[in-house]
Amino acid sequence: MPAFLLTTEFVQSEQTDTEAFLQSCENGNVHTACSPQGSPSGSSSDGERPDLSRGKRRTTSSHPRQSEHNISESDTDFEEEEEEEEEEEEEQENDQEAVGNGDEECQGDVDKPEFLSVTCGSATGTLQKDRFASGTSGKCIRTASKWLTPVEFAREDPVLANSSWKKSILCQGIPISDLIERRVLIPHSLLCRCRLCSKNKKDLMEQENDDYCAVCVRRGSLLCCDQCPRAFHTGCHLPTVDKGTLGEQWLCTYCVLTKSQGWRYTCDRSLTQALESCISDFMLECQYLLLQLYNADKDHIFFSDPCDTVTRYREFIKNPMWLDKVAEKLQDRQYSSVGQFVSDIHLIFKNCATFNRDNEFGQTGARLRQLFDEEFQHVFSVKN
């Protein structure tokens, strides 16, 4: 076949894929990209922020995803950014008759995908749709370590730092500008007053942390880590958190472990030595490992007792085990050695392999078992 025909077919195929993705976005059927904490299992009206707590500082906020009738001053970082947003404002004014009230339109977006995977050169992140406001307002893109506005995210790759964020930020290869044009993403008015567009210090601080619990991936009253973007329900975090004992700052288990790795038990040990260790000396490591499994179990397959949801499960599995049960035993100090904790974790995935064999659930269990074993060797400094 002539080379030019191959090229033509490829371009046509690529265009078809792009159109299909955009259509899926508009219909709300696109696959939801998982946040660093996983895909959301709970639902909440778009535009509602959860209650957030930072240490003893409680902040409660809610904001519209956008309102075309809100009024305030607009701040921009670059002349190019200002020009782009002026164009967006004109487009929104032209569309107002067709769209109607901006808040009503946002309510219609409730069933649309919450997250979109995005890239900008070498930088990768997750865009949360109900945080999107403009290039310089609304920290809507979550990287591994922080929340960024689109302009800030575009600066993550030095090569593209000075390019237009609308063109350089891609979602499945599609520029953000196309998603804005198709109204998959709706920029806020230049005159918007909402908390996403506010320059108030308190409002900006509330954008530094996740809107979903890092364990159950649901909204609600969340306790925010002061070191990383993660947020947790007090009962979901390991260990559980007593609000009455909170100080001015609070660090999650992830950050406590990271900060302490420089001086905690840094010598290498054999697997046998690690398993025989007293669990009270390594409670932090075990809590971290369990949080990692919760976070990696996107569909909550291993959270609760499978006997409650799977017909005839106990006929095939004599000793069921699940993550919530392990968390309960860990919290109640029912384990005396690290090995006992590890045995229960392995039992979860052994049961999964026995019951599911090689189906998709069995494959998920095998993947999580591998993740656990790799993380265990890392945090316990197990020598190969």
C-alpha cells in the first residue's frame, strides 16, 4: 500500500478517536481517571467543597463550579493569559442565552466525569473538573505532591514553561483548548467572585488539599495534612484521629514515615528478622502499608467482609480476611509480631486467588499482593 494512504488512514483514525473521546466527555461517559488517591466511590454535587480541618483550624467552604453572574476583579500572570481569558469571557457572553443560568448548568454536570488525566511535556497530573476556573485561578491539577493552577502546571516542564497552557496541557492527546471549546471544561468569568477565583489567603489555603478522603475516596468532613495534599476522614486514617488531641499542625502517616525514615531502623535486615520483629516497634510501617493497600484498591474489593456480598463465599473460603478486619486488629493491638500482620494480609490475597483464580478480581488481588510485598521490603529495609 502506498505510504500516503497509510498516513491518511492513520490521521483519519486519530481524528475518529479524538472525536469519540470528546463526545464521551460531553455525554459524561468518559472513563474517570483516578486521582492520586483513586477514583471516587461516593457522589457529591459538583461545586460543593467538603468540610476541611487543618490541625485545630476548621474551615468550611462551598463554591459553585462556576457562575457567569458573579463579579470580582481578575488577576493574571501574563499578558497572553489576560487576552485568552478575555476571549473566554466573550464566548461565555455569547453563549448565555443558550445556556441560561450558569449555576443551573453546573448542576447538570453532576454526572460527568470528575477527573481527567493530563500531561504537559514530561509533567503528569490529574485535573479535577469542579476545581477548574481559569489559567491562573483554581488549583485544579493534582500532581504527586501538590495542587496547581493550569498555568503553574504548564511551568512544570521547563521546555513548555512559556507556551500557552491551553495548547500545551493535553488530555489523552487533546489540548485543553479543545475541551474548553466543547464545554467539557467551562472557564469562570473574569468577574467571578467564587472561592476558586478568590485571592483571599484562607480560600487559597483550602485549595492546597484533596477534596476526597485518601482511604475511602469520599467527600465529607476531612482532616487535611499540613505537609502534603492528602486529606482523611478521622476514622479512615491509620491510626484513627481524635480531634480533641489535634495541635496546630497535623501530619498524616505518609508524611510521618517519610520524615522519620532518616533515623528509624535504617540498617538492612533479612526477611525473617523483619517478620519476627515486635509489631509495637514498627506500628508506623504497618499502618503505612495498610493505607497503601486501601489507596490502591480502587474499587474497594478488599475493604469489607466478602461473605456479606459474595454468594456462597464461605463454602469455598474457610478463613475470610479483609482490610477493615486487619485495620481493626492492628488498631486494637491484636498482633504481637510483624509476621502475624503480614500473614493476614497475605491471607486476603490467597483467598482471592483461590476463589477467583485468573479472572479480573484474581488479577487485581495478585497486583495488590505484589505491591504490598514490594512496599514491605522497602519500608522494612529487607535485603535481597
